Amino acid sequence: MLSRKSVISASSGFWMKSFGHLVVLSSLSFLASGYSERDRVHDLMSRFPLIDGHNDLALQLRILHNNRLSQVDLYNFSKVSTDITRLQAGHVQAQMFAVYVMCGAQEKDAVRLTLEQIDVVRRMCTEYQDFELVTSAQELRNSEMRHKIACLISVEGGHSIDSSMPALRMFYQLGVRSMSLTHTCNTPWAESSSKRYNVYQRQNNSLTPFGKAVVEEMNRMGMIVDLSHTSWDTASAALKHSKAPVIFSHSSSFSLCSHGRNVPDWLLLDLKNKSGLIMVNMHSNFVSCSDKANVSHVADHFDHIKKVIGAESIGIGGDFEGAVNFPQGLEDVSKYPALIQELLRRNWTENELADVLRNNFLRVFEEVERVRDQLTSTRPSEVQISLEEVQNPCRLVLRPPSPRGSSHQNPSSGDQHEPKVLLILTIVLMLSSLLMIE
Ligand SMILES: *[C@@H]1O[C@H](CO)[C@@H](O)[C@H](O)[C@H]1NC(C)=O
Ligand SMILES: *[C@@H]1O[C@H](CO)[C@@H](O)[C@H](O)[C@H]1NC(C)=O
Ligand SMILES: *[C@@H]1O[C@H](CO)[C@@H](O)[C@H](O)[C@H]1NC(C)=O
Ligand SMILES: *[C@@H]1O[C@H](CO)[C@@H](O)[C@H](O)[C@H]1NC(C)=O
Ligand SMILES: *[C@@H]1O[C@H](CO)[C@@H](O)[C@H](O)[C@H]1NC(C)=O
Ligand SMILES: [Zn+2]
């Protein structure tokens, strides 16, 4: 080993070596700090992988391939922003997949189309080994142990049930565990945030008695009530009426971007009071109110909502595949770590982020299940909507036979045929009297 003196005596060698050490040290520390920030995010997200509230991959399968799953490779689906490879890179462990059909189907074949969307999600989540369809909070937790991506099915828009409690119940049987009360159209029983479709105008009756019965039935079955896309009045009424916590699966803060799809602070306070959850939407137009945004804009929504109602009320609902403009740095589902990194930089604690990533959603889901378990003695709802309220020309109206008389006659062939018979009788009488004259 060289003594300090002998090193100094070899002056040129010393400077060379020191310089070398400095370079190594500084690049090491640079690497160490750069690495540790990213590593910290990946470590956190490995322990608390994301449960995301909203993804429209099934809609894209419909649009691009008419649901022919055999035409795509879900490990590498480069036409869209979501595939298994990128979900895994983004530490997405559970995804609520929307089964959405256009509002234009409301008075047509919305129920069939919804069934087809449920079918394609069920197919993709059973045919791909890395996916797993789950229908309870416990199954969701188990799928994490098995390193699977859990699929939850969520109906987007109450028009999918065609104002039918039995249809709602059958969707539950097929695995649906969440439904947003509206999409961009009013239903006969709930009002949308959008005025795009001029159907079923509501008059200060944002959630009708039938709408309240839908919320009750969802509570009874353990289906999460989703208020994204509803009008604020509908959201407010549903919050008052629901026995279980509710969610906004993909909405952001109205204070930061005054878009009707976003949630104002007064409504956030009601949501907190109900122990509900807002899963922040990343779509640029809801985040910055323009086509362009970046990670900072998204993080601003998290900061603001945390300030108003606390990190325990926040989740993430990316809305990938449901919109086109996504922020710079958050272009696809593999980019979620960039958002978590930004929130860490803004001094969010690991506990807060663990809540945002998954614990808050699990708490809400478990509470919804607990309310269901308390309601086991409640009978399934037999509430029916009146024909006047639906005004749907596609409905087959079955009428019971007229109770009048006990004859074997077809009940509908009674009174209305009498005038004809009378007319024929009159003609016969007239003819016969004419014949008699001649
Ligand atoms: C994904 O598919 C595209 C073509 O659609 C191909 O160019 C690319 O190499 C594939 N990537 C991987 C990782 O297989
Ligand atoms: C609805 O509410 C508005 C404002 O609160 C009021 O002006 C209007 O008269 C109400 N309409 C009905 C039908 O109750
Ligand atoms: C919600 O509000 C009601 C009425 O204002 C109040 O009684 C209740 O304690 C609140 N609950 C929570 C969880 O804040
Ligand atoms: C995001 O864009 C804003 C301007 O709109 C800019 O001030 C900010 O630095 C950007 N943030 C990042 C992380 O690029
Ligand atoms: C985060 O905390 C550090 C240390 O307390 C502080 O210096 C820094 O300004 C904080 N950053 C933000 C964005 O609040
Ligand atoms: Zn949506």
C-alpha cells in the first residue's frame, strides 16, 4: 500500500488517479441517485401494484376487429395503448375493463351489444394466461399472489340495462361488478353530464324513483355504483341514496379544468363523507382542458384533490383507449411509474401512494361487499319502469287476455268486430227486402 507521502511524491500519477476516482465516484453517485429514484418507484409499485379504474380496450377490439380476438396478439397490440406487455411494465395488477356500447344503441340493441362486450372481456381474460377474471375483492387479492392481471368487468352507461332490473341482475351473474349510471346520454331514470343526446330530458329529477331503485339493487347485489359521466345532480342524489361507498372511476378535478366530466370540490366533499373514491382520469382534455398536457398537469389534480379530501379518497382511472389525447410522458399503460415518480417528488408518502395505487379501491370494494352481506334478507327488486317513462318503440308489449266472459272466443275478437257484423246484417236485410219487393 502506498503511503500518502509517496503518492504525493509521484505527483502526476496522483492527479491522474484522483481525477479517475472523482469521475468514478461522481458517476457512481449520479447513477445511484438516478437509479434509486426510479428503483424506489418500481419497488413501491411491486409491493403495491396498481388497480386502475377504467380502460376501454374492449371498445377498441370492437372498433378495430369486430371483437375477433383471434386477429390480435394481446401481448403486443401496437395499434392501441394497452397490451399485456405494457400493463406488466406499468405495474398494473388489476384493470376495470369497461363494457361500453354507444348511446345510439339505447333504443335499439344495447343489451345485445353489452353482452357481446362482456363476452369479449371474458374471452380475453380466460384465453390469456396472464389475465384472470375476478369478481370479488378476495379474488383480486389472490390474483396478485399468482402474479396475474385481474380483470374486473364494468358496464359503462345505464342504457346497457334497458331499464330492466332482471337485465342488471343477469349482468351481475356474468361477472359485472360495477356500473356507471349514465354515459353521454340520459337514461329514462338518470341524467348525464353531457347534453350531446337530446333524449329522456329530466326535469329536476336527476335520479328518478326507478333510478334510486337501480342504486338500491346494485347495493343489494354488491355492484359498485360509478358516477363518472353522470350529471352532478345525479351524482349528488346517488351519493345520498347509496348505502355503500360509490366511485368516480375516471374523472378529474373541476377546479383545475372546468369540464363537465370533472368533479367540483363540493361534490368531492360529499364523496369523502360517503368514504367514496375518485379515480383520476389522465385524458389531456380533462386534465389541462386542452389537447396537450404532461405529467405535471396530472399530478396537479392529485395534489388538489388530496388538499380537498385527502389521499384516502383518491385512485387512478387512466381512461386509456377511451380517448385519444394523453399527456406527454403518460402515453400508454406502461407509463404509470412516471406519475408515481412525480408524486414522490412532490413529497407524497409511500403510504399515501400505496393507498392511491390499490388500498383505497380494495377498501371501497370490500365495503360494497359488506353492505351486500348486510342486505341478504332483502328480496330482489321487482320495480318496473312505466311504458310512458321508457317510450321505447323496440319494446314488445305483452298484454294479458281480457278477463271479460268465459267463452272460448279469442278475447280480442269481441267488441271491435261488432260494427262489421251489424253492417253485413243490414246489407243482407236490405238485399232481402229488395228481393221481396221484386
Ligand atoms: C410488435 O408488433 C409489431 C408489429 O405490429 C412489431 O413491429 C414489433 O416488433 C412487435 N414487438 C414485439 C416486442 O414483439
Ligand atoms: C327546476 O329547477 C329550476 C331551478 O331550480 C326551477 O326554475 C324550475 O322551475 C324547476 N322545474 C320544475 C319542473 O320543477
Ligand atoms: C357525513 O355527513 C353526515 C351529515 O352531515 C354526518 O352525520 C356524518 O357523520 C358524515 N360522515 C362522514 C364519514 O364524514
Ligand atoms: C408541463 O407543461 C408546463 C407548461 O404547460 C410546464 O410549465 C411544465 O414544466 C411541464 N412539466 C413537465 C414535467 O414537463
Ligand atoms: C419536499 O420536502 C422537502 C423536505 O422537507 C422540501 O425541501 C421540499 O420543498 C418539498 N417539496 C415539495 C414539492 O413540497
Ligand atoms: Zn368514459
